Amino acid sequence: MIVDVHCHLTDRVFEGRLEEVLEDARRAGVKILVTSGLGFEDSVKVLKISDYVTVYPSLGIMPYDIEGYRDVIDLIEENADKIVAIGEVGLDYHINVTVDRELQKKVFLEFIELSKSLDLPLIVHSRSAGKYALEMLLNNKAEKVIMHAFDGSSSHIEEPVKRGFFFSIPPSIARSNQKQKLVKKLPLENILIESDSPALSPTLGEVNTPSNARVSVMWISRLKEITIERVEEITSENAFKILRLRRV
Ligand SMILES: [Zn+2]
């Protein structure tokens, strides 16, 4: 069984065909999915489509579109006993992002503190800001962390690994030397599987689906020289450790 710890099932591309997408995922072995909200309205939708058997909710806001983040914090507090994580939240230092970095950090810090006070894990977005996001998480003593689609250097992961941070690996590993290198360096105890669908497809430009979480499993199996079954077993156990999921 595979647990997809991060995807976006509320995305417009899945509208009207969610049942079919989930059925495809199930056939590929992906039996539990965490769908992440991007902003207030999307987070409300995430709560609506979650069934707490196959689909679990996580609520957040993108650092490059941060307006209304206070409403997201309120929504998280109101639903703290229902959701399995806060996210995605984080930092985005990509060249096209215009949101002030100091403001991004201020908001991210609020989410880190919220995660500690509610004892909920963070699903962290850190595009072109991996080093800085990790620094903030370590300095502010974040405890439950999932670094999603980490695009930084594997030279920064030593301390986070020691502190028990998880790194979720997307299907784009198929075309990313950086992610292949990261997996080689990560202990199995710190690895999770994600699809990030509809983004981060194994083939550039294609719409990604949760069933492609399999691709991440295959690559990890190849790079770690262990069986696919073993990868599924360890990464699912890891997911159950950090997220409040029901056993199916
Ligand atoms: Zn995402």
C-alpha cells in the first residue's frame, strides 16, 4: 500500500472526475491520500471532499499568494481535530515571486508556532528556499515536519534528518538528478511518498495524477536497491507515524 502524503484533489483539472482519479490511484496501490488546501476557499473545499478513509485534509496557503492567511489560520484552529496536517505553507524564493521575503518568513513563523501549539505536522513548500526553510524550522524547534518536493541541496539535510524531519518524494524524481541524489542520501526512515498531483508529473508538461505516486516508489526501490514492497511498507509506516491516519 502507498500513502500519497501530498496532492491537490480540489484542482480544477480533477473536477467532475474525482471518483475515477481515486479509482485509478487505488488500482495503482495508492489507498490513502492527503489533499492540501491552497488558501481559504480551496481549504474549505478540501474539508468538503475529505472522507477520512481514503482522503484526508491538510489546510494551508502558498507563500507566493499569501493574502488572507489569517482566515486560513482561523480555519485551521476551528478544524484542528479533523485535519492531519498544516500545509502546504512555507517559503518561495523563486525569481518570479514578488511577495516580500521578510513577510513570507513572518507568516511561515506563525504557521510553525501554530503547528507546535496544535501538535500538527507541517507540509512545507520551499521552492528555491530549501536551506532557508530548514533553517527556520530548526531554529524555531519545529517538531513534526514534512519537506515536500524539496529542491535544495542534499548537503543541508543532515541536521533535519537527525531531528526526524521527513522528505516526501514526488514522481518528478524520474527527471530530476537533484531528487535522485536526495533519495540516495536520505535514510529510509525519513522518506515519504507524494504525488503533488496535478503538478510534478514524471513527464514534463503532463497532468500528474495520484496513481503516479507509484513512480516515486519505483525510483526509490531502484536507488536504494530494495524491493518495491519494502519501499511501500516503510514509507506507509512513516506516514502513519507522522500523520493521524486510520489503518485501512
Ligand atoms: Zn503541492
